[in-house]
Amino acid sequence: MLYCFSDFTLDTDRRELRQGAETISVSPQVFDLLNYLIRNRERVVSKDELIAGVWNGRIVSDAALTTRISGARCAIGDTGERQHLIKTLSRKGFRFVGKVQEGAGAVTGAFGSVEQDDEAAPRPLSRRHLSIVVLPFANLSGDPEQDYFADGVTESLTTDLSRISGSFVIGRHTAFTYKGKAADLKQIGRELNVRYALEGSVQRAGDRLRVNVQLVDAETCAHLWADRFDKPIADLFDMQDEIVSRLANTLDAQLTEQEARRSERSPHPNSMDLYFQGKALLHKGWTSECVLQARDIFERALTRDHKNVDAMVWMAGVELILGVSYMDDDRTAHFAAAESISIKALSLAPNHAYAHLVLGIAQNCTNRAVQGIAEFEKALALDHNLAEAHAQIGSAKLNMGCGAETEAHIKEAFRLSPRDVFAHRWLMIIGFAKLHVNADAEAVGYFRRSIEANRNDVNAHFGLTAALALVGSLDEAKAAAQTLLALVPSFTLRRLRNATYSDNPVYLAWGKRIFQGLRLAEVPEG
């Protein structure tokens, strides 16, 4: 029998799960669980029924059942949060809610038929989802009292990684069953059906604490990324929060890049595959080519799944980028589109932190800084690691004429994510804050650092041009203006004047200084 749902096919004769022509390898119990739920999709299946139907009444722990449910969701691109296909009904059971078409016979996939393996036999992992387990951090201090700190880092990081859009993170109770055991990462990957494993250690030496972490591909055991934190011991709870925040923000970028690379090799990328590709593209830079290509990718993602909130939010982000990068004269339309899309995303996922962030940016860019700050605070209430929200509060303070307060908010963003992919934007914001308080020479330094971090942000280039002119370095200012015009040939003072973000008198007076500098550097009036 064939059961077709979404772009998957469950072939009970060949015992295969396929997505398009690609065979998705799953353990026999995960296959049987999917089969049972699909065959009984017209009703809610209790936990006891599921155990009786899949395990023939054998005693099965809640952790084992949760692991198999998670494995089934992971294999078909579902999550415990989204639950588009497998729905959990509290204290009642589970139900398969996807639309299913039935057919008889078997269809051989593009890779031929696959013999059923024993449960313990090695199997390639599902390639359909960003899935990870945070293994219990090892305490290498020789001091049992340090266990609570290592366990606290593990638990907090598990919670915080689950906030990464599109991620599936194994729960801490399951992860802690591996504590104190020799880690066979391939075996763990097969048992939990995850792509990645994060392992780490904590070691106290005198008055310093060292934390080592590494991200590993659970299929190949290849080391994908590693980092070390070595800090003087202060308040352990504060240290734990800072370490976890930095790890969560760094891993967001690392996992996005890894998922994008995987999905590019897929002959049939699904909506989430495309979402990761588009997000990774925007992480690299904001050139016109990259931004427009990312917009096309997000559009394709939404064509495949029009309720993909993550792709929707980043589509709104593309509109923001187009609006703030002066690539055309449709600034108002871009900001309106960003606001509309983010509101739609929030109607589907009211607690999506990044959607609140994007909505706040759209408001801040259209003379509504106070409303924008309210959205940034909502985003932080939902995800305290969202460093970009702190940076955007700093930007909003500029628009409110309070540029002297901006730097403190940017420093908080850097504390949470010192190597953030958008750190160049934060340096640029500080540069404008320095211009705001007439610290022009300091502004030059921040704009230069921003451009060194990423040469594709037009704002840093026109900021540097103005700052150089204001400190009297006219030759350098004119050279900077030429670099600016090479990046955006249609950039003019008229376009910049029409892009005023605020009617605050202090903000407007500050803007006049920037125009003065740009004129001295001979930027075209337009």
C-alpha cells in the first residue's frame, strides 16, 4: 500500500519512506509508528494504543516513545512546535492530520529498492530537518560540585537552541540519559534521528573557568565547528547566561550554513530547505544580487508551503533590506510590504520573536520608533538571546534624538553575540551615533570597522564618506564617495533625503550635518 502526503510517500510493501525520488531512511519502529498513525488518521490514538500497535504491548518508557515520535516528525519535516502532520493532543494522544492519498502497489525510487535493516544496523540519517542533541557537558574539574554548572549550561543551551527557527532539539531528559557514558556519536545520531550533536566540557583551574564546545555531524562524526571560552570566575549564574547566549547565537549562524549546504545537494528541496538557503545567502552580504536572489528563494519556499512562517519572516526581512539599502526609490513600498508580511506571520505564530523584531524595524523606519521599541522588547521577552533586538533599540534611540544612549544598547548586543553575522550593522549604528554627538573622528573609526567586517552595506559607506568630510579629510571622503557609488550607482542625496526615518528635531538637525559632509565629498544631488 502507498500512502502519499505532502511530498512524501510511505510504501508499506517496500517499507520505504520517500520524498520525491529520494529515499528517507528511518528505523523500523519509526516506520511502523508512521504507518500506524496514518492508517488510524481519522481518530486520536492514545499512547497505550500506539505502544500496543507498534511494540506489540511490550513495556516502553515515555522517553523511548517521545524519541520515536520525534524521529517520525524529523523524518517528514514536522516539528513538535509546528505539528502540521503529527499533532499531539494533551492527555489524549496523537493524530496524523496531514492530507493522505492511498494507492496500491510499490514504486521503485530513483535509487532502487532498499532492504530493511535491523534496528541496530547503521542507517543514513534523514536529511529533512535541522535536528540536534546537546549532550551533557562533561565536568573535567575533578570537583563534583561543578557538576551543577555543567548541567546548567547543558539544560539552558538545550532550551535556547530550540528557539532557532526551523530547529528540532532533543529534550534535556532524553539527552541526559547519555550522561557519563562514552559517546558513540553515530549511534546516538541513529537512536535519536538527529543530524548534529553538540558536546562540551567545563574545567575550573584556579580562578578561571574554561568551557570547550564542538559541533559534530552525527552521520559522519566530522567536526564542523569548535570554540573555547576562558574567563575569570565571577558570578557563576551570570557566566552561565553569557556563555549560553554566545553559543546559541553562534550556533544559529553555523547550523544555518550547514543546513544550506546540505539542502543545496538535495534534488528536491522542500520549503524549509529553501528557507535555510535564503537565510544563509543574506548572512553573506547585502549586495543587490544576493538580496534579489534570496527574495526569489523565499518566494519558492512559500510556494511550496504558504504557511512557512520562518520563510515569511525572512521575506519581510528582504523587503526591509531593500528599503534601508537605497537600491531603488520604492522605500515606502518596501517598508509597507515588510510590515504587512510580518503582521501576517504573527497572525500564524504570535510568539515568533523574529517576526516581532522585523515588525519593530518596519515601524522604526517609518517614524514610529516608540512602537518599534515595544516590538523589540516583546521579541526579547520571547528570546532573551536575540542580540539584534538590543541593537535595534539603539537604532530607535537615534531616531528619537537620543543618540547618546545608542552605544550602550549596541554593547549589550555585542555581549550576547560578539561574532554576530550582522555585527557590521551594529558598528555602523555606533558610527552614526558618534556623528549624532559630534564625535566625528570616532565615527570614522566605527565606519571603517563596519566596512572591514562587510563591504556590502551602503549605510556604512555613506556614513564614512560624510564623517571623513566633516573631519576635513576631503580627498579620502571623495574616494569613499566613489566606492559608495560603485556599490549603488543610483545613490543620490535626493534619495537619501526622501528616506528620512523621523521628524524629531534633534534627528533632523543631525541629518543636516550628514548632508553637509556628503556634499563636500561631491555625492550627486540627484
